[in-house]
Amino acid sequence: MSKRIGQLKLGAFLYPTGHHIAAWRHPQAQADAGSNFAHYAELARIAEAAKFDLIFMADGVGTRGTDTEALSRTAIRYVAQFEPLTLLSALSALTERVGFVATASTTYNEPYHIARKFASLDHISGGRAGWNLVTSASEDEAHNFNRDHHVAHAERYERAEEFADVVRGLWDTWEDDAFLRDKPSGIYYDPSKQHLLNHRGKHFKVKGPLNVSRSPQGHPVIVQAGSSEPGKDLAARTAEVIFTAHQNIEDARAFYRDVKGRLARFGRSPEDLKIMPGIFPVIGKTLSEAQEKFEQIQELIHPSVGLSLLNGIGGDVDLSKYPLDGPLPDVTETNGSKSRQKLMVDLARRENLTIRQLYLRVAGARGHWQIVGTPTQIVDQMEDWFTTGAADGFNIMPPHLPVGLTDFVEHIVPELRRRGLFRTEYEGRTLRSHLGLREPHHPAQSAVAAE
């Protein structure tokens, strides 16, 4: 296999206290991180100083679970956390280059709201915004939006396809030079450069216009995270970045080939989409030191919290009724995240894991790539994934914060640079320039150019 050359992309995936389910209990963790703005401000400065492409914020509009005991023992269930767009708008004022990606669901939002909010963030940040387009996967979110049950998986993705089209159409309400703001003539904007959407579809009726001028990037960057078949089709048609989860390089390569291979059907090239798997790195000067760090945080997991991590992967099967040290039972198909269910069930079956062993395996990275080792060992594997067609970059998931991020910046980033795999300076000022993504031309201007 020929190896490609170039530089990989890096995202800093910031859960408040870190990605490990017991991160908040770690002695070095900022326990009140979810509602501590100074904590996020420092992390943003660290990521920008290291020249990360972006900061990524996951989000959910529910607490994901009704087990009060388990919820009370974990900080990773969207409890006591800032709303991400509000947070990223504030962080953008403290930074100049690093990009900002926030999650917003197509299931429990309206396209006009999303188009307006992300266009605003793009202006506030000077062209550094990205939207992580998701379909909500949690039944608990439905209960906060006038529903007794979650929307069916197929319907969620059908709605998401149309939702994305409406948002992109609204972002093209105005041509780039529509706003004259000419004081002598009294003309504020050129009416011929305003384009009403007039969308009427199965799920949405949206006339427009959007009341925000065109984004500094043309459009904010669209990110997607689904890995189911509908998710991969949605990503191939709409996404410019995919955050995905893989346990090994073979699965990552297969996913990479699959999704990149779908792009041509939508008139797109492989370079129009960056695939960035999540990586949960535990770093030590020696392998034994790294393993000791990992065991230290693993010991902080309460069993009820561990079991709560597996909620949903059983479908209608209640895993709490089975012995923790017994095998994973046969499960039914979930209406939540089908790709995540498949990943975890396949892992349990492939390695013959008990329920306890399975939750211990996913307590840190929750299905993403978990690696424990020295800087050289970690970078060796990152390089292999990048150069052999498994990834265009990585979304870094620190075990606990802030130390997990500073460890990566101090020990991994220099080794990546020594090998020529990561930038020493930003190439431009927008998120698109960092990622090497082209800026979308306004349809009206493209039509004129084609004549």
C-alpha cells in the first residue's frame, strides 16, 4: 500500500472534565468544569497556541438516562453544562484562529434557528464556525419536546436530509456583495442580490429570507458523526468533516474507503470531506507509567455508572437484570444510535467480553480508539492511520481536563511536528483554510460564471 504524505488535522474534543466517565473524580480534574467559563477559556488558549484546527463541543438536550444513582455519580450526561453556541461565541472573542464546532440536532430544532445561529457565530468569530449536524439518539430528549417517544431512526435521517438542504439554502439568502450600506444614496442593500428560499417539502415549509448576511466562509463548515448506512449517505451528500468512532485500523480504513467512495455520486471529490476519528490517548514517559495512569482512572468507575454507559445498546433488553460478570445477552435493535450499538456489540462478541469488561473498555472513549502508551508509540499509530488511508486527522479526546490536553500538546504535538505531520503555524484565518476545504460559491454567482 502506497503511503500518502502531508499533514493531518487535529480537533480538541472538549467534554467538561474529560472523556473518561469518571474524569471528574480524578485529582487533577476541574470538577466544576461544565459551568466554569475560565476553565474553557484556558483550554481554548491551549488549543490555539498548539495550532489545533478546531475545538469541538458535543451536546444533547436531555440528561440521557433516568437512573438517578448513576447520573449523580457522573459528569458526562449533559448535566450542569453550558449550551455550546453560547459558550463558543464567548470563546471566539478570546481567540483569533482556532475553529469552533458545536453540535445541534436536526430532530429537535428548526432549520431557520440553526441557520441563523451558526451564521451569527461565523460572523462573530471571523469565519471559524462549524455545525455538527446530528439526529438526536436519546429517548430522553424526546420527553423535553412534546413527545412520548423518540422519532424513528429512518424518519430522523429523512428529516435531517431536508433540514440540511434548508439550512444551506438559507445561508445563500444573500450574495457576498449584497449589502452596499451606501450612505449618500440611502441604499442599504441591493434587492437583486437577495434570494428567497421558498422551500416546501415533506417536513419543512420555509420562505426566508435569513436575516443574517452571508457567512465569512460562504457557509459554516458542516460536520457529521453518524456511521450507520443512512448516516454515511447523509455525510457523503452534505458533510465536510466526519467525526467517527473505530476500534482498529482495519475498520477505519474500510469506513474511509466506503464514505470517500460515495462522494462521486453527489458531484464531490475525496478532498471535499475530512474524516477525523476520535482518539482517547493516555500518555506516559514509559508504557508502564501510561498503564498506571489508565488504571488509576479506571478504578474511579462506580459499577452503576459503568452499567449506565451501556444503556440503550440492548434495545428493549434491560442489561441490569443480567450478571455483570456474565456475557452480553442477545440484544434487540435500538431506535437510538444504531452504529454505536453495532460497534459495542461487535466488540463484546469479538473479544468475548463480560458486561463489566465491556463497560470498562468503553468507559474512557465510549467506542472510540483508545491508546495507552508513550509519545513515540502513540504517534507511530497515528501516523500509520493517517498515511495508509484510515484518517485525515483526529479528534482528540483527553481522559481528564485540563491535564489530558496539556499532556497531548506537550508530548504528542512536538513529535508530530518532528515527523512533518502537523503544522507549526496556521495557514489562514478561517476554519475552512485550516482544514483545506474550498469555500462554496453563491449559486447566483456560479450561474453567472457558467454563462
